[in-house]
Amino acid sequence: MNWTKKGIPFHINLLSIFVMVVGTLCGALTWFNYTANANSATTAAQVLLRQINQKIIERFQRAYDPIFSLTDIVTSIRPIKELPSLDRIHASQDYLRQILSHNPQVFAVYLGYDTGDFFYIVNLSQEADFRKTLKAPDDAYYGVMTIIGDDPDVPRKQWVFLDKSGFSLGVHPLEKTDFDPRSRPWYLNTQETQGSRASELYVYSSSKKPGVTISQRFQADDEVHGVFGVDMTVGHFASFLQQQKFSESSQLFFFNRKGELTAHPDPSKSMRVSMDEKTGNPTLVLGRVSDLHDPIINELFFRHQYGFWKNGMVFEVNGEKHIGQITQVPEKYAKDTMIAITVPLREFLGPIAETGMRSLIFAGISLALAIPVILIISVRIGRALRQLVAETGRIRNFHLTGPVEVDSAVSEIKMLTQSIGAMKSALNTFGQYVPKALVHQLIASGKGVGLGGDRRTLTLMFTDVSGFTSMSETMSAEALTHKISEYLKHLTIAIFENNGTIDKYIGDSIMAFWNAPARLDNHATHACRAALGCALASRELNEHWKATGQPVMFTRIGLHTGEAVVGNIGSTDRMDYTAMGATVNQASRIESLNTIYGTQILITDSVARAIGPEFVTCMVDKVLPKGVKVPVELHELLGLREGPEGLRVPDARYRELEIWAPVIPLYQSRRWSEVTEICQKLLEIVPNSPLANLYMRRCAQFEANPPPPEWDGTQVFLRK
């Protein structure tokens, strides 16, 4: 097997490392029996304490790194940049609520604005005391607080309580408040640096619990900027510290340079009652190291404060030796926070002295017996890791449905599986707002995600719904949203099935294009097939809506092929992959001309020349739309000559086309009476034909007022 490129399998690596490490230890044990047990015990103690400290720091990383990534994502989305209001739901409320539900370590999330406005959502499901303090309903799952940054003497603070699904359970009356987010530590921290930042540990003003805030500043288009904050209480570290207590006499806690306890296995010792200097009322603040009244801890803290400390130091208290370790938590996760561990040295000396000789005898036997076990375990872990790699490959290809199922007894792999599952769920949620197909095409095409574009020949499509505005005025918001969503879903399927890229949804309209980001042969053909598919989907929906007594939605479509600039525009925080230029505007104008000619799908001559004889088209006019400098020929796209029944042109339609065929040449030759005669013949077959009636009116006008000599049959439109 060639391992040079693929690497060495995990089970071989683990087994090799195990054999090397254990073999080395067996040799070291011989030397260990002839050295001072005290020095060896001290070294072992130092290693153990460092491992515990490293494990605690890794716990910080697992708890905090996803939140740092989350703040980067959240500060880039548009809904958070909308100022809160007391009379409507904030645009980001549901999204922020989802963050709380998927991140149990997060206590609250909020938005503070430069205007003084504040929008705050807290998870009350595990905070019975806080829920009681707020006088919230017993079944309240979330609390939403809004503060409008106006006059502090005017009621401008309001609490709204939601159930688990986000439905309102009650609203508190407006209150006065002097709370200003701009004065809080988490807000001020973001003024000093860019990106996410963790605050010092402090007591939250709302719940009176100690915690850390991770915050990041964001900028909005309208110059109203603010800060996104995530509160993470340190209460969950108390139980974690209890689990790390490796002996009866060991002690483990967090503190800062002020001598305050920031976390302790006994949560009650992390807080104390103090008198507020401003109000004179009792309030909860962080406890102090000195409040523990422990001579061992006092000695450790004294040596650290006055520079007499080095890691792994052995010190003596009341005639007994202790070993201690103090480690700085990375400032990224907790500003000005140290981890302290102490343990009596006797707990290491006794057992090591007794078992030293026995370990030498049984080391070789243990190694031989352990190798098969390690091999089995490593193979299972390797299999689980390969499953996770395969799952990340599926995520890269945007297969975001289904659970992540990896069977492993290893807690880290279980946590990694859960994290990948949460990431998969979050990406699937974002996929409702970001066009996944477009991102997949960008990745497949090898295009970078930077700003910029290039010129390319595209076929562009614009769709619109006839009479949508008047219809929307007669429907409720819920019914209209459901109806337009169902409509856009079916048209989107038709576009994607024909390799189209949807640029944007504009209300009831769709802008799409072909030949970008991936190049596509015969892109005009794909676009025409998509247009016919959209028309068919619209007809089928209308038949269903008509049968159920609902208003129908007639779709108009315009296609044009030409050169445009396509690429990423915007800023590094928010980009949009789109097409720009006169070709785009011209395609939009073509779609609107359907109302003039009574047609459903209009294509320009540039599209008609690019498609094959499989399509049936009919020339309807030569026009100069508003904003266009060169006249174009308009053709109605009727369907396919052969193919599915819904897309195929009926036989009766060919007779109409045969009658219509000479109309445009005769019209451009100013033979008004002959055009009128043909149109009348067509009306006998197709009563009320919009095209026949249109040309009969034009011919009557030109017979009365002939066009100028230079007229070539072009119809000029002065309005959109």
C-alpha cells in the first residue's frame, strides 16, 4: 500500500506511538528505581497539573471557539443591522432564538447600537430564578427585552416572553431604565480592536450571575453601527472543576489579578454580597481568594502576587510540602484569568515508592497484553474518523439533510459528531437565505470568493406576475406569503433543472441567467427550455388554484442574450454574485413588453438565432425599448416541436402561425390593407387575438397618418 501520499492509517500510528511510548517508559522505569522517588514524584505531579490545566484550556476552546465563529457569521448578516422597535418584531429575533436553542452554553445574545438602542434575548429554560425575578410566565422559554435609546425619563424598556416555538406568552408594560449598552464592558471592548473579543469576567446586570461576554462590532449600510454580544456564564465550569478533582486534598480554582474568584468547584464561593456604593443596597459581586480562609491557597496567591512564583513550585505550609501550578488562560477566551491547582506532595510520594518496583516487573507483560486491545480500539476510532471525514465531504457538496450518525465510545468523537451535526443544521438554516446551488456552482467552477467580475455572453431571464399588486391588496399577509413561496418554488425548480443561476428574487419576480458562474454550451437553449418549464409550472399551479377558488397568477417571461459583466460585487462583509450592464436592463424591458403584445414568453432575435429548430417561435415586432440604442426583433416562444405534451406546440397552433407569417414583412412594407385583411382572417380562428387587434389598430392609424419616409417598422417605446 502506498502511504506516501495518503498518509499512515490511524491505527498504525496509534499502535506505533503506543509501543514506542510504553517501550520507552519500560526502559525509564529501570532508571526510575535508582533515583530519588521524591524528585520523580514532583516531576510526575508537574506533568499531571499541566495536563489538567491544558484540559481546562481545551474546554475553554471547545466552549468558546464555536461562539467566536458564530459572532463572525452573525455580524455579517443584514437582519441584525435593523434598529429595534417596540411595535414590531425585530428582523433577527427568530435567528437569535435559534442560536440559543442550538448552543446550551450560551445564556443570552443581544445587539447594542450606537444610538443607545438595545435588543436582548435570554434563554429562561434553565433559569428558574431569573424567570421568577422577571415575573415571567412559568412556561416562558425565552425572554426578549427591547430598549429604545431615547430619554431615560420616558418608559422605553419592554419585556416580551415567548414559548419554545417563539410564540408570545405575554408582554410587560413599558418601564423606565437608565441602562445604556454603550457603557458596558462588552461594548467598550469592541472599540479597541477588530473581530471577536472576550471580556473580563463580570456580573451580568440582568441575571446577577458571573460570566464572560464575547462581542464583535458590526457596521450597517445606513451608518447606524453596533455590537453583537454573546453571554456565557461560567457556572458550567463549576461542575467541570469538580470532575477534575483528582485527589481528596487537591484544590482547583480560577482567579484574576485583583484576587477575585472567577470559578470554583463550590459555586457559592464564587459570589459574595457587597453594598452598592451608589444605591447602598446589597448586591452580588465576585468572591475573593482571601474569603476562602485557606492557608495553602493564601500562600500560593501571595507568592504569585509578589513575584515569588514559578510553575510547578513546591512550597511549604505548616510543615507540609505542597506542589502548585498557575497557568494563564489565553486572553482570547478569558481576559486576565489564571488557573490554580494545589495538592500535597505526599499524595504522590507514597504510591510511587510502593509501586515503582512492581511497575518494572509487569511493564513488559502489560505491553504485550495491551497491544491487541490498543489495536482494536485504534481501528474503531479510525473507522469513526473516516466516517466523519466522509460526512464533511457530503457537507462540502451541500448534502445537508439527514443526521450525522457515527458510532463511537470516545467522548471527543461524540462531541465532534455533535458539532458537525450542529454545523450541518446551521448551514442548512443559512441555506434558506443563501442560494446553495449558486455557491455549489461557484465552488465547482473554481471561482474565488473575492470581489470582481468579467465580461461574458449570458442569456438572461426576467419573470413577472400580471396584476400581482392588485391581487396582493386583497389577500392576508400569511396567505400571500404562502402563495408566492409556492409559486417561486415551482419556477425555481424549472430553472435549476435547466442549469440556470438565480440572481435574485424581486418580490414576485425572478432574475436568472445562464453561462455563469460555470460556462455552459448552448445556454440560450437551456434558458428557453427553462422558460417553457416555468410557463408550464405556472399553468399547472393556476389550474389547481382555480379549482380551489383561489386567484391565479399569470407569468410573463422575457429572454435576451448579450454581453454583460458578471461576478461578485459589494463589500468583503457582504457580497452578491450578480450580472450587470445594458444587456440586463434590456432583458428586463423585454419581459414588460408581454403586456403590449398579449404574449407570455418573449425572446429577442439574439436568442432566436442561438436556439435550434426544436423550438417554435413567432416574430411579433421590431422594437426599440426605452434605454436601448439598437432596435431588436421580438419573437414569441411558443413551445417545442417534439417533446412532453405540456411543452409541445398543439397542432392547431401551426395553422395560426401559417396565417400570421406574412404579417410582419407586409407591415414593414406599409401594406396596411393586406395586413388588416390577414388579421381579420386570424380573428376568425382566434377571436380577440391581442396581436391581430394590435396590428389592425396600428394599420388604421397609419392609413390616417402615414409614418415618415425613414420609418422601417420599428416600434419605439418611451416608457418602461
